[in-house]
Amino acid sequence: MADLSRTGPVERDVEQ
């Protein structure tokens, strides 16, 4: 579900 986080800077938090 990294696609949803890609819409914002939250993707960095989700990846880790």
C-alpha cells in the first residue's frame, strides 16, 4: 500500500 503514501511525505514513514 505504498501507492497511497506516495501522495504525500508520509511514504518515508511507511517505507520504514
